[in-house]
Amino acid sequence: MRFENKVVIVTGAGSGIGRATARAFAAEGAKLVAADLSETVHATIEGLDGALAVQMDAGAEADVAQLVDTACARFGGLDVFHANAGISGGAAGIFDSTVELWTEVLRVNLIGPALAIKHAAPRIVERGGGAILCTASVAGLRSGAGGPAYSASKAGVINLVQSAAQQLSTSNVRVNAICPGLIETGMTQRAFDYARERGKEDKLGQLNPLRRAGLPEEIARVALFLASDEASYVNGQAWVVDGGLSSSHPVTRQEFGKPAF
């Protein structure tokens, strides 16, 4: 029960990694606030006594501020914020992407975590310290694992947690990122369904040394460690959970004027 009497917010909790992480926090005693833009967030807290579901936009400052205020009003404070909400933006290349697509991807994927840090950190300081965790991606480490807008946004998240860790010096608030590889979530569901329809599910994750895709629960276990006191000396880091993909990060050859993915 690593999070007994701890108040935890998880965004993007309506499915995938967010849902798995939210339920894992609750299983270890957390007073949970699960948040998502989708109404599926209500299903996430089914069977979890005392948990609260909130529909909100993780990239809108008013919504993030209200989410933090709601958690503190309901449970008396805040100890952990997992800024997990994100969107893929599709596979459009640099020359095919619109400014509107870039703006929306950065708003949700990068500004969202920045807003989480801005509004959550002061309330966590009031509790004597705690942790903020942001979901980045192996796509933020180098090219080849996502579209340009998505990859750039996740690279920004990695730098964001480094900057935030420095700005929160002496506060006892740790800030870290987690970088998942290929995981079956709502964001990647089309790829998984496509492979299964053609009997090629065994090809998913074939580029990493474990030769398989990951599960949301495998990311959740790492997230809980980073948010717990067991990781009390881990700060400003990007933890990669990708089956070894980024040990070489192989990519297909790309050519100018042809689709990247």
C-alpha cells in the first residue's frame, strides 16, 4: 500500500496507460482522481470506493487548475500528479502537417504537462513534497517512432521535466518522465487491429529485442515506482520502457517526397 492516504491525479485515465495506472494507484491505497476528456473515464473508477472521475481538457489551463482544486477540496491536498493525457496527431510528415495540427498536438502533449506542473507543484509542496510524472515517449528520444509533431511534443516533455526538476529545487517535489515504447492503447489500437485482422499480430513489436509489444500494466508498474518513495532519489529523468527498442532505435529508410510511415 505505497500510496495509502496519498491523493493522486491521473489524466488521460479513460483508457490505456492512464486507466491501468489509475487503477494501480487505487489498488495501492491512493485517493484517486481520474481525469479524461472522454466519458470513458467513469468506467475507469468502477468498483473503486471513493475514487472520483472528472471530464476535462488536459491542455486547457482553466480545466487543469479546476482539476487540482477539485482534488484538494475533495481529499484535502495533493501528493502525486501523473500528466498522462496525449494525442498522436496522426502520421503526417513535416511537409504534410498543418499549423493547426502542430498547435493541437503541442497544446495537449506539451502545454498540458506544463500546466500540470504549474498548478500541481505548489499544492504538493503544501503536503511536504511528492511527485509529478509526465508521460513522454521513445518518439521523444530520436526520430523513427512517431510523426514529427508527436515526436517533437514528447521531446519537449523530456526537457520540461528536467527544467521543472531544477526549478523545484529544495521543494521535495520530484519530476520525472516515462517513455513507453509500443503499447496497446486507444492511440495505437488501429495498428493492433490491422495486424490481427491479417493474422500478423506476432509482427507487433518485432523491432525490439523482446520481440513483442508492451502492456499498459507494464508501464503502470514503472509509473508507480517513480511516483513512490522508493524512487526518492530519482529526479529530472526520462525512464524508457520499450522492450529495448531504443537501444538501437531501428527505422525504415525515408526518402524526400514519399510518406514517412
